[in-house]
Amino acid sequence: MRTFRGGLTIGLAVAALVAAAAIAYERYDTRTLKRTVRRGDVLCGVNKGLPGFSIPDDKGNWTGFDVDFCRAVASAIFDDPSKAKFVPLDASERFKELQNRKVDILSRNSTWSMSRETNYDLYFPAVAYYDGQGFMIPRSRNIDSALDLNGSKVCVQANTTTQLNLADYFRANNMKYTEMKFDKLDDVVKAYDSGQCDTLTSDASQLYALRLNLSKPGDHLILADIISKEPLAPVVRLRDDDWMMIVKWTLYAMINAEELGITSKNIDEALKSKKPEVMRLVGTEGSYGEDLGLTKDWAVRIIKHVGNYGEVYDRNVGADSKLKIPRGMNQLWNAGGVQYAPPIR
């Protein structure tokens, strides 16, 4: 009997350890880089269709700011931007699908917040785009300030920080509104465009993109008021340090390249530079790429295939795009903005 009980106790203990290990693996998968290299591509969760950030054409070719960031990660690892594969995800499913390892990284206009890191066991490596929540209204309303929106019918996407910020803003300013919430962004836009509501709220960058899809874009105004901080960042799983470092330093390499004046057009000349900070970036001095588990020319690959931060911004959402969103806070720190990357040294 003692032998049986002892064996049963040991068996239960082993089963508990196996179960705990399985739970730990489910929550803290630390082998993304190895799995990505073995698979041969980077699976990137993106918005289903947001002009300027991530949108496919009729042939399934993706373009956008978030798309280019994924291509930059693929370039750093494989020297081939086409190794980035895109998985369209709704806002309501994005974090769950990352946790479930359907994608390796989210590059999907996601706001970095404390609760999202603590509640989802996720990590936001660095801010790719400094944004803030705003409002779009028909020009016919003749309103030029968000403080005049009292009594508005506001279309908003449910289960987002946007919905929470909307409630905070109206409550803080003693204003009333009627909330019209929808699970899918497409339904939010359709409701606004059809006149079911007289105000649409979202991240300001998203409002510029959504306006392009309205039946009469010129009839709508984006107010100057910004009511929240919305630091948009790529997202990875927690405790996956090797992968997190690659994602983070991919962005920092792009920002540092712009600061140093290195572009996709002059990268070959940069390889000949004798300036120490340029040499460290392009890999002719130091072992910074190898320290990330990559090659010496990891940053060269990024800049050659995708470009520096400014190039990616301008062609997708800035001066060279249909959106023409001013750089604003996303200008470099030494040019009036807040974009700032730690040095490679």
C-alpha cells in the first residue's frame, strides 16, 4: 500500500510539473528567432486595411509604414524583405493571436500601455510612431474645437483604448455624447459615412487614412485637438529576449541611419566611411550584429532594402504619400520632434 501511495504521489508530482511546464511554454515562448529562421520567413500581424500603414492591393501586395517595418526585420535576418509574410488581424484578435503564436510580431498600429503589457504578457520594444487620439467631423458642422462637441453622436471602435479615452475626455470636460460603438473598424467608418453619427474618433494618423475612403473626403475635417497619448509600437511576446532585441534594434537602426544622413541611396558610400558612429552602424567596426545573433551588415540590409526611418515615413504617410501627415512629434529629436534612438556602440 505504501509503495502504491508513494508511486501515486510521485506520479501526481510529475504530472503537475509537466502541466506547469506546458503553461510556461504557452505564455513564455522564447524560441521565436530559431523558429523564424527554421521556417524561413517572419509572420507579421497587420491591420486588415489601413491606408498608409498596412493595406493590400488587388494582387495581394502589401504596402504601408507598419508593413515596411516588418520587411525591415526580415531584411535584418534574411537579407530579403520578401521573407516578411503578412497576417491581417482585427483589433479584437491581435493580442490573442500573438500569444497563440499565429504571428511572430505585431506591427499593427497598437498603443503601448501598462495594462497591455501586464495583462497580456506582451512586450512593446520601442515606439515606432507617436500618435494621439483626435476627432473627424463633417465640415458642415462649423466646429473648430473638440470642446464644442457636446451632444455629439460619436462613432468609435469597441474594446480599444480609443473608446476609453473618449469617455475620459467627455467626462473630464463635463460634456455629454452618444456613443455608437462597433466591433469592426469598417463598420465604424460606414456608420460615420452614412450619417449615423456626426463625429468619428480614432488615432489622428488613422483618421487621415480613413478619410481617404469616405464617399466625399473633402467634406470632412480633422480637428487639431489631440486628447491622448498613443505611442504606437510593434509587439512581441514577453520573455523572448533574443527576438525582442532584434525587433527593437531594427527600429533604432532606422532612426540612427536617418540621424546620420544614411539612406537607401547612399548606403554603399556609407560603407566606406571612416566616421566611428557610421562604421558601427554599417558593421565595419565592432561586433554589434553578431551580438544580436545576426551578421555584421544587419543594419546595411535594413537600409538598403527598406530605407531609414524618414524614408519609410515620407513614402507611406508623409510628404510623398496621399496622407501627407506632418512629421510633428515623429521628427528626429534634433529637428524638433521626439524620435530618439540609443547609440550603437
